[in-house]
Amino acid sequence: MKITALLLTTLVLSGCALKPTVESELIGQARPAVAVSDVVMVESKPEKFEKIAVLTAMSPARLTAADAKLTDELLASLKTQAAEVGANGLILTTLHDETELVRRTGSYDGNQGYAITENRLQRVAQAVAIYIE
């Protein structure tokens, strides 16, 4: 019974850790929240718009290369955060992968040691949340 509860807790916590994190820096006046479906990605600056915030979404560090699904999750997280600050548009400014070299060491039996070096990848997306007039 204890093992089942521990397993469920581990699965729940690891599921939470796999979601992107989003940081928001207000650079203008926030507006009332809008529906996420009202937020559009724009490729170039509209004629009349107001900057509201700079948003950064980061995937959890992982051992495998980022895929299209991960990028979609990051963009969805940016849209959700943009809607919360009242933006109806997003201008994507960067989408890149960051690599971190991680070295782990340990011992098999107290005498024989090992060292493992691995690359951890993190996809980062940054956008400016805007209000298009």
C-alpha cells in the first residue's frame, strides 16, 4: 500500500515538473484579461500596438532533443500568460535551445567509482506581449 502511494505521488510530482515555466516582466500597462483564443502570434509589428510585457517560457531540462510538441507547449504557455496580462498579440523574439553539461559521480560498492557526463537541453521561447489596436 505504501509503495502504491509513493508511486502515485512520484508520478504526480514528476508530471508537474514537466510543464514549462513562464516568467513575465511588465514593460507597459496591463489590461483586463482576455480569452487565450483571442491571442494571436504576429510575425511583424502591427501598425498600431502597445507593448505590455516581455514573456519567457522555458521547458524543463531534458536529455533528448526538443521536438515540435515541446515548442507548441511553450507557445501555448506564452499565449496563456499574454491573455492574463490583457494582451491580444504576441511577437516571438527568440526560440532557441540551451545546453548544460552535467557530470554525475558515484560509487558502485564503496571502492569502484564512476562518472557520467550528459548534456541537458532546455528550449527557451521569448515574446513581447502586445495589445493590437
